[in-house]
Amino acid sequence: MGQGTCPPKGNFSFSWIRGRLQHDQIVSGIDWSVRSNRIVTASHDRNSYVWNKEGPEWVPTLVILRLNRAALCVQWSPRENKFAVGSGAKTVCICYYEQDNNWWVSKVLRKRHDSSVTSVAWHPNNILLATTSTDGKCRVFSTFIKGVDTKDSKASSSSDSKFGEQIVQLDLSFSWAFGVKWSPSGKTLAYVGHNSMIYFVDDVGPSPLSQNVAFRDLPLRDVLFFSEKMVIGVGFDCNPMVFGADEKGIWSFVRCLNEKISSFSGSKYGSQLSEAFGKFNGQSEIGVSNDGIDSSTSQGVIHENCINCVASLGKAGSSRTLRFSTSGLDGRVVIWDLENQEDLSRFL
């Protein structure tokens, strides 16, 4: 029930209580399970709900999180029998369904994080979970829950780890860390920092191999693997950026998808600093001229503000994905297709 709300006097049905189950503050995270057709949401009101479709309506079920700070992000596990909720309380809640009591409960990763958890990402084995935080670190934990998970011989090392055990802590970023994702095989982990860098980590464990890729544009907020050799990054530059790996596994920046063409005249010179400032200052005004930026640099850019989410749009039963969507603070949702991007085919 919402704060300050009391049930009506006399007899009342459970349907009335169920009708009061809804978020009353900003919804900061949402994820949709493909197999079970359920939606999970997280909010600044410190609550999370699992929404099931009953007839024409979506009916919420409260999840017991026991948070004292806002819930910031949420994601279903690959098998959809668990989901993770990152929070401003420096904790991560691993939630699962209790059949006997007919409700969703959680086990909490209480230690390790020194600040808010900004993003979570599940490994394909359904047990390992990667997190990023505003303390600048990326961590990988075991979330094995007895009675919910089963030990898999293919992932014996992670299956043998106890719940909450930290597998590795990555101190590559000296600034806030945001979006994190695993590659389709789970061999590579990528995450981004607020210092305009993206980090790639192989052989996640006691002795990981890492690469840092710096770029001149504004910081990224989220990333998405399209293959083992290609990553799409989105963020404050309002333009999806492509990163690719060569035959030796060395990652580098390839190009922006919606390439901007700059045509500076002899009387207009702008440094990278003034260009970045211009993007911040005139982000929502497409075509605004600036002494340091020619107006053509912003023309043709689809998003007009920070892109804060990127999601795959794969077809059912298909292992290869060529379409994805982005959403931003400009209120736009854009669908991108890589079908005719010939120069990127070598990475797919």
C-alpha cells in the first residue's frame, strides 16, 4: 500500500489491496522476460514488482527487497528463474520465486560495494552476475541459490561457489562505472566509465586479461554485444558507437553509426574541448551554430539528448541479431538495422 493509505472500513477484498500495489516514484529499471512473458520493474520508492498478464490487465506482485535506498536497475537471469536489483543502498538483491508461499523473495549481496550499484548483467550460465558502481569498480559475484539453481558440469567452477562470493573485482576505471554486458559466450565482459573509456575483460577470474579503449567523444552509459567481436556503445554523444576486435582480439573504436560530417572553414577552429562543451550546451537545439562547431556536425543526428539504454531486437529462434533499439532522454525510441552496414560485416 502507498504511504498514508488505509483500507476502507468494514469488509474489503484482496482485489482492493492488489489495486494499491503500484510504484509511487520514478521507475528506474524495467526488464521483460521473453519465455514467461513477465515484466519486472524497480523504482526509487525502494520497491520492485513482477507483473503478470491476467486477461487484458497486467497484475503486479510485490517483491520483498527490504531496501532503505532507491532501487536503480533490474534484469532477469537467462533462465528467468531469478532477477537482480541494484540499489543506492550499496547492495544487490537476487530475487527468486517461492512456490510454497506464492511470493517473490530476495537474498542480498550486502558487502563489497562502496557506492550505488548502477548496472547489473547476468552471465549466460545463469549464476555469475557482473555489477558496476559509482565507486568506479566492476565486480563479478556468484549467485548460486540451492533449490533454485542446479549444478552444471559446464560451469562447475561458478556452481561450486557460495552465494555472494566475489569472483573478481576490476579497478580499471577511476571514475563512475555504468553499463556492463557479457559477450554471447560469456568469455568477454565489457563495461564503460564516465571518463570516456570502455573496458574489455577476458578470462574473468583470479587473473583476468583487460584492455582499455579511450575515445574522444562524450562518455557512454550502456553497451551491447552483437557478437564476440563487436560492441555497440551509447551515451552522452547521442550517437551509437561501434567497437570491434581484430583477429588478435585487440579492441578499438570503429566509427559512429550515424556518422556526423564536420566541415570547418578556415575562420572556424574548434578544439575537442570546445566541441564537447558545445554538445552539452546545445544538445537539444539541432542546427544551432557555435563558434567552435559548425552546425553541420549536429544535423542528421537522430537522438537529441543522452542515449541511456540499448536493447537487442533479435528474432525468435535466431542466434544472429542485426537490429537493436535505443532510447534517450529526448523521449525517443529508435530502431537501428545493421543489415546494409557492409563495413561492419567482418565483426558480425
